[in-house]
Amino acid sequence: MHGPALSGWLLVALCAASGAYCLLRMRACAGEERRAARAEAVMGFGMAAMALPAAVVGPPSWSWAVYAALFGAVAVGDLLAARRDAHRLHHAVGSLAMLYMALAMAPAAGGAPGVHGAHGAGTVGGIPLLTGGLLLYYGVYVLRTGTRLVPVAPHARAAGAAGAGGAGAWATRPELTVVCRLSMGLAMLAMLCTL
């Protein structure tokens, strides 16, 4: 990722926190919601790893191939699961966007730095039309997801939730799931802006 190390570390913290929350959510639910939480945890931790500032932790040249293989496999799984759950189609778009960024950031075959020069400032990269389409998709996704956080009416659940305790009680709160998804959408926008 381009830019100062501080913004890179903030992005790492945001993505890692989202991934950790998704792991907690995965433990507290079952079925398709559990599979969605697992996919979001992989996405959060993968984004955190890709956002590490290169000034502090220089990624080995082969790391981009690992990212590409991981997110390619996750995208195939999400596309197959999208038949059962439409939200998994969003996960597939995210995995394909991560695959695209991994390929765009990879060092060129001749040894010259790729799009990002291993996170450093270099040539402009990526396919502008594809990058623009992904930016548009995630811009709309972030705005749409953000509107779900606006309270419409008092929650009937608020009184019952006050007595609940433990990690399971807050790990299954729907507004935290929305915040997690919104955070990862914003992080994806930030990462795409560097291409």
C-alpha cells in the first residue's frame, strides 16, 4: 500500500480487528451465517496482511503468489456457495478484488517491481476500467451498508440484550456485523485507491 506507514498500520489494525470479530461471530452462530463469518474472517486477515507497511515488513517476492492462490480458491468456493446464499456473491467479488490486487502488486517476471514495487511508489498499475468498476461497486456497497446503521425505530431487542452477557451476546449483535462489513468495505476502497 502506498502512503505513510501510519495509515498502513491503521488499515492493518482495522482489518485485523474485523477478522477477529468475525472469528468470534463464527463461534457464536451456525449454518450459513457461520460460513459467511468464516469467509469474512479470511478476508479481514488477508487484507491486514496485504496492508502491512513495506517500510517495516517487506513482503517476500513469493507472497503475492500465495495471496493470489488463496483468494482465487476462496473466490471459487464463494461462487459455488452463491447458489445457496446471495451474500456470498459479494464475498466472491471481494475475493476476486483481492486476487486482482495481489496480481497487480506482484513483482514482474523480469525482476522489476510490479504495480506497487512491493508497496513502494512506482508505476501506475492495474487495469483502470476494472479498478474503477471495483471502486464504484465498493463505494455503493459502503453507502448502502452504512444506511443500515441509521436507527429507524427503537430496538425492541435493546431491553432483552441488556441482561445478556459474555462474548456470545455481543458477537451475534446484527449492528456489529454491519459495522464489521462496513469497515472491510472501507478498507477495500482504501486499498483499491492505491492501484
